[in-house]
Amino acid sequence: MSEESTTRLRHVEDAMGTVFSFDVRGPEAGTPRSRAALEAAVASLHRADEVFSAYRGDSQLSRLVRGDLGLADCDPEVREVLALCDDAERLTDGWFSARYAGPLDPTGLVKGWAVERAARMMASAGADAVCLNGGGDIQLLGGPWRVGIAHPLRPGELATVVEAASGELAIATSGPAERGCHILDPRTGMPPESALASITVVSRSLTDADTWATAAFAMGDRARDWLERLPGAEAFAVTADGATWQTTGFGS
Amino acid sequence: MSTVKKKHPLRRMVLCTAATVSGIVLMLALKQPAPGTAAATAPVQVGAVAGSPTASAAATGSAAASAGSVQGSASASAPASAPSAAKSSAPAAANVTRSVTGDTAQTQYGPVQVEITMTGTKITAATALQHPTGGQSDQINANAVPKLNQEAVTAQSASIDAVSGASYTSAGYKQSLQSALDKAGV
């Protein structure tokens, strides 16, 4: 369903097993060009699902993993995403990996990547400001925008509010159910018990913020130092007992 | 790991915090739009806003200046009748009051459905239309419902556009704050 005025275009779309909330502002927001961009952006989300879904046997990814399809025969975006996964694995010292459970599974990166791509499509159609929330991970372009961070321990409450005036800002929050952590505690066979209830990473690109938040959550106690040193990222965390911490550049 | 001091490509971000239980406001003023993005508006320096007070009596009253007198109305509202879910696609005029009904959320105590009353573009009250009754859940819910009201109002009184949280599925979305914002549609 979409709601439009002449200066604002909003749309909610079910795709990739989650819900994408579009919020687009600008004098052009209600124009046919903008609506066409929205259709294209929505189509790009469904396309990402078709190509990358680990749940669909006929996705290019599933066929690639089975050996029914060669990488050279996949869409170029498959190579792009796998290369981004390699970058993310290096940057996170392996705490994010597309091979976290054995077979290739880039879905922990695909959602943020798809959101960023769709948001940029809307911006290139002439929007002044775009906010696209894909299942809790957000790409902002332009502004101003105010984004609340859901409190992981108190449903309905916010832990903090982030304001973006202009430019690009991505906000990704990770909790226990993220995909892409391959570090398993050998005692339990599960990801390590974390002292964190959630961690929010802020950067320019959601493709980055998403994987960094996933990795940071998996790291637990190591996350703070890692994020403090990581260029282009700031972070805010809620610990399991409800306390919070943030990187030096996240607040003053 | 290297001991090189961290670079700050985000050095243009200006961040302020004011710590309260339910609202810490950060201001990020990115002065340079990246190439290819939408035309950037001039950076808007919003005055530091203290977090929205909780229902605690210790909360200061000076916060949430933009939300007006939100707190007082939350506990006073009590519509028992069916909601009128007026959803318009035109921008809401100031001072027009309307109601929007959220989806029913299944909580551990039973189904809860919240109706939000909006005046203009601000949520001024949130009331549970459905809440579990009977037995122990009554006692639990006596505390839960007013808090739900205050929290729903508190989130909106921060005038947020979107909510980031741990990944939700399509089913989880229905219980999310993001879904309430999308439904309110302003």
C-alpha cells in the first residue's frame, strides 16, 4: 500500500521474508517519475530475493551451491555480493562470514545491500530525502531524519534516537538472530553467549553497517574495541543487563 | 591489531547526548552529501532535546518540548467503543483529531490492540482496545497496559520517522514500532 502527497511518498512492501518501509520526501515525491522509481526499487527487492534466497531451491544462489550453476553464469550482482562478503569477512576478522554455517550463504549481507541499492534508486529519481527501513536496518539519504533505536529489553521503548541532518547515514541493529556469524561456542554448538542485548552500528553505507553490526554482536566483549578502531563506523550498544555504551564518536 | 589511531571519516558528524531512560538524542550533521545522492538540504541544527520522560515521578517536566503535554493525556484516555480508523492520504491539518488502530499483537498475556489518537501529526494518546482479561493476566495487565500506553506515546512523542532494531520478519513487523509508524502514515 502506498500513501502519497505531492511532497511525500510512503510505501510498505513485503519481500525477502520481511517488510520494507519506504519514506521519500521532496517536491518531486508525488510525480510519476518518483512512483516509477518506487516500482523499480520494489522490483529490485523481489529480484534480490529471487537471486539470493537460501530458502528457494531455484534461486541462483541455491543452484550455485548445489553446483547446478557456475558463477560465470550467474547475474553480475552475485559476483558483486560475494566480493562484498569477502571484504566484510576481512574487515571483521572473520566474525562475519558468508560461510558461517558451511555452505555459502551471503544472506546476512544481501538485505542491507538490497536496501541501500533500493534507497539510492529513489534518490536518483530526484528525492530530497529517502528513508528505507528493511526489517530494522535503515539507509538514509538526505534529511533531516530522526530514527529511534528499539530497546532490546523493553518492548515498545526506545533506547536512543539518532538524528541525521543531511548526507548519507546507515543504521543497522543486530541482536541474537542475525545470520552471518560462524563463530560457534564448541561447548554449546551455538554462537557465543553475548553480553550484548543489541548493538547498533552507524556508517555511511548500510551494506557495511549491516555486516559490521552482525560481526560486532557475535564478538561480544571484543566489539567495543573493534568498533572504536574501525574507520567509518560508530556504535551504540545495550548490554544484557540494560546498561549502554557507545563509541567515542557516537556522542558528546 | 594495529595501534594506529582511528581515522574519522565521519568527523563531520556532530553528536550530542542527553541521557534519560527512554530517550537519548544524538544529532548527526553530515555536512557533505556524497556524490550521486539526493540534493542535500542545509544541515538542520535541532536544539538538544532531552529524552522523553517515563511515567516515573522523578522524570523532569522540561523534556520533550516538541511533544507538548503528552504525558498527561495518556492515562486519561479511555475510549471503550470501536475505533474509527480514519486514514487519509492528504497531510493532516493541524488540530484535526483522528484515531488510528494498530494491528492486534499477541503478547505473552494475550492479544493486545492499541488505538492511537492523533491531533494534527502528533500522537496524543494511545489506548489498549483489546487486552487480556481474567485471572492472573488481569493483575499483570493492570501494570502492563498503562505502561504500553506511555511507551507508545513516548516513542511517538520523540517525533521519530523510523525505528531500527534487531531484524524482524514479516510476522514480527506487525508488533514493531515501525509498523505503528507506517500505519499512522504521517
